[in-house]
Amino acid sequence: MATIKDVAKLASVSVGTVSRFLNGYTIKEENQTRIEQAIQTLDFKFNPIARGLRTNKTYSVGVLIPRISDIFCTQVIEGIEEVLEPLNYSILICSSNDKLELQREKINFLQNKCVDGIIAMPVTSAEFNVDKVTGNGTPVVLIDRLVKDCELDAVVADNVNGAYLAVEMIINKGHQKIGIIAGPQEIYTAQERLMGYLRALNDYHIEVNEDYIIHTQYKKDGGIDAFHQLISLPDRPTAIFTTNYPITVNTMRLMLEKGLQIGQDVSLCGYDQTELFQMLNPPISVVVQPSKEIGIQAAEILLKRIGGDFSRFPQIQRLKTSLIATDSVKTLF
Amino acid sequence: MATIKDVAKLASVSVGTVSRFLNGYTIKEENQTRIEQAIQTLDFKFNPIARGLRTNKTYSVGVLIPRISDIFCTQVIEGIEEVLEPLNYSILICSSNDKLELQREKINFLQNKCVDGIIAMPVTSAEFNVDKVTGNGTPVVLIDRLVKDCELDAVVADNVNGAYLAVEMIINKGHQKIGIIAGPQEIYTAQERLMGYLRALNDYHIEVNEDYIIHTQYKKDGGIDAFHQLISLPDRPTAIFTTNYPITVNTMRLMLEKGLQIGQDVSLCGYDQTELFQMLNPPISVVVQPSKEIGIQAAEILLKRIGGDFSRFPQIQRLKTSLIATDSVKTLF
């Protein structure tokens, strides 16, 4: 029975070219003609090799993120590109728009586009369609968020200690009434940041006031209702810790609109860095994530897996955050 | 001779499922078994239908941008998603990293991944591999940048009049010595913005001073050398017009570092809007592009073309910019 190698030999093209042709890719017309003739001459049948073809490398990697407009995501992607572009990998980026259903669809979609591997930021910590992923054999590296009972390589930031350092700094400047605008309870990073907040309060013997903990969505307009709730409290917090970029920006805007001076009337420590935060007056205190480094390390692990090296699986990298402390948190004594 | 329809009938699956299987996609195992049996029974050969398969829709659209970290690009993509997501199109995003060679590769890559259409922001105005694009029959809509001698649908911002309005505002506040940090001469938007600057000076009878026109790259560190050059001139400009987002941010940072107060020591008008620009003191004057609207209209034209409607081809949409005028440009009288 004729094999793909026989076809390639008779057509005087590489096995890769035949494989590309059979997979529906466009190839040079003269090669196509030669391959078609070879297939007829040899009575070559597609079916027996269908499975084998799928093991071929495509030199493309899929990246699934919740939202393309998120600066954290774009910084992670820059890191991924830094590793994969020089190796001539193509990167396919898809967005799940924070929807589980779309996440499922997009993972299927990426696999159908025959990527060699996937780097994915899961929508929630409750679900990631692992079975399909591992069943298909496409290596997957999670970023930013771990998923419960999900044995996969992952590169995340140390959110617990990132939040801890921020709240500790606020406490050390004399604040006791510290509000937090936390993310959704089902999202891993949000759980971790809240835990860091609670641990810091606990370690400094500050009683937790449930009124000071408000959950919001990780969306573009996240934190708006939460801020209004915090600021309307009879005994309102003297400092607010905002736990992602949109929440931080929205809180800043609302404070300006209400004529509240950041660092004077209410102190603020945010999350995620942009150059512009440090140009404001006062500059804004923030927890800085190693976003680009997360992308770099995720790409490196994925390459290892694509190359068939499954040592240390599942490998969880937890990268340290840093803290920029400024006058946006007032010193109270 | 057996056709794909015969295979589908015998296997009791849809023609689409057979087509997906033949193209190397993963399908349900039981369907795969049935299709494989049907192919053997009917002695069905792949070759005769290879061409026909390629005309099938994949409900995916490729988006090619120069750089994923560019806020203009991510805003455009949000517009594209707004149109295509509800129609269940998957969007594949690729970056050309501002390199012509990568642009060529990525266009090929997207076509090989069998997208129904492509929305592309070309790297330069000098080249876009049109022949391959139209030859393959994949509809392409250009965004942001037109390409010389390239007959394709396009949605761009009116950069000439955007820049004109900015420079006119600066002139009307009493400035005569106006510097511009312009983009690369081979990029369409940069050419247009420079033309707007020149037209405004001409209409207000202000002589062009070549020393005040400095070109820079549209890169992350764009404008740094250019700013130093402008600010070191013996007769330095009283106002600087920075013509994209990174140039604007870098200029602001350098002014702060040098202790130059924006709007007092040197006036500044930038390009591209972020919420944070308006939170600075003073807020920054900027030309605002209809980024999201560009994405929306490009997606709508592409859908029309995918649907086979080629009326008004090539369709060029030129969308208006707006201007935010603030105290970052000082009134001199």
C-alpha cells in the first residue's frame, strides 16, 4: 500500500509538502499537479494516514485570553512573542470574552486549527475542559489562574503575597480602616488577592470589617458600584485597595469626579502598572505583576512539552510581584 | 466514483463532518470510525474533492496587526469582536511586529488556516502582497493604513484633518514655533499627519522650519531622540505635536524627568486617547481616533464580501477624528 513517502518521492517534493496539500493548505501549483498525479498513479488513499498526519508539527501556538483589551494580557503576549517569534512559531490569539462557553469553543477551535500547543488564561477556577485538552494530546500551559483539580503546567503571579505586601504597606502608614474592591469569588487571582488582604489584617491584629470587602466583576466598568458602596459607608475606610487595573482606573476617575483628592481625602493602592500611573500627582501606589515574565516562562514550558519533554509535570511557576509605594497612600502619623 | 456526499450518507453524518475529518480536524470518535469505514467501503479517494473543500466556510476571520501591545490596535479589535462574536465567528489575531517579512508569512499563515476573510493593518504603505491575497480569493479589508496601488476595501481615520485640527488649535492659542514628532516617512498615517501639520501652517501663513520636523519610529521607545533634538534647539519650539500614543507618553515622561512643566514650559498636544490622559494635571490635549468604529466598519464590510456581495468595491471609509483641547497647550496672549 502506498504511503505519503511514496507520493512525496514520486512527485519529487518533501513529505511536508504532501502533508500540507492533504490538509487543504495552498501549495505551489506545479507541486500540486505533481502530487495529484502521484496520488493517482500510486492509488494512494488518504484514510490510512489521516491519524499520522495529525502528529505533524504546524509551528503554531494558540493563546487564549479573556479579553484582548486587558493590559495584563497584552503584556503577557509580548513575553510569549519574545520567546516564540525567533523560533518562527506563529501565534494565534483568541479571546474568550470571560465566557465559559466561548472558552470551550475557542479551545476546540484552536485544536482544530492544529496548533502544536496552547497557552490559556482560564475564565474561572472552577472549570477548564481538561479532558478534551489532554485527550487530544495538545500540550496546554495555564497562565495567571490555576484551575481546581486540573493537572496542567501553569505560570502564575504570587497574588497572595502581592496583596499582602500592599495591605501591609497601608497598615504601616497607620491605616486601620482599609477597604478592598475584590474581584469575582470564582476567579483564582481574586481569591488569592483577598486572602493576602485577610492574612495581612490578621497578622497585624486588625479586625475584619465585612462592610469593607466588596466584590466586583473583572470587567471594564468593574468597581464602580463597589466604590460608591464603600464611600457611602457611615464609617468609611481611610484607604482602598483596588485589585486590578480597570478597578484602579475607575476608582481614580470616580474620586476625581467627586472632588476627593487621592492620598489626602482617601488613600489608594492599585494593581497592575502603567507608565502613566507614575506621572499622576501624586503617583499611584501599585502592585506590579511580572506580566511579561509570565509569558516568557509559559512559552518556555510549552516548548519543552511540544518537544516531548514531560519532566517535572505538572510544573507550577509562581512568580513574585513587586510594590511601588507612593504618596497615594497617606502617612497618618 | 464515490463523492463526499456518498461517504456522508453511508456514515450517517453530515457532509460538513466528513469535510472536517478530511481536513484533519478532530471529530467525535464514533463518527470518525464510521467515516473511515465508509471511505474504505466506497473506495473513496481524497484527491478529487480537495479543491471543493477549500470553498467551505470556516466561520473564522483573521486579524493582522503590527503589534499586540498597541492600544489603537486593541481598540480596533474590540470593534471587530463586537460585530463578529454575536455571529459566532472566531477571530484569529496575528502580529506582524512591524516587519514586512512577517506580514507576508502571517498572511500566508492565516490563509492556510482557512479563514473566511482577513482584516489587516499593513506595515507600510509601499507594499501589501495583494496578488497572493486576491489570487486566493480570501476577501481582505485594510484598516488604518492605505497601500499604494492596492485595490482593496479599507477603513481609515481622517489623519490629515485630525492633525490639521490639532495644529490649528495650537496656532489659535498664539503659538508660531510648533514642533512635530512625526512617524516614519513610509507609513501612510504618518504621511497624512505630517500633511495636516504642513497644511495648517500654510493656511495660517506660518513659515515651515525644517528643524521643527523630526521623524521617529512608531515603536515603544519612539520619540525619545526626537524630543531631545527638539528641546536642544537654540530657538526651541513653544509647542510640540506628538503624533501617536507611545511618542506622546515618552515625551510626557521626558518632560517630567527634565522638570519641564507641560503646558507651562512647553505645550503639548498628543495623539490617541486613554482615560488616564484626562486625569493628569493638566489634562493632555489629544487627537482622538474612532478606533472601535474603525473595527466595526471593517468587520461589516468584510462580512458583506464573505457573503459574496462585492458592490462598491473597493470601498474606502474615512472616519473623522475628534480633538480634546486642554491647558496642556498654553494660551500665549
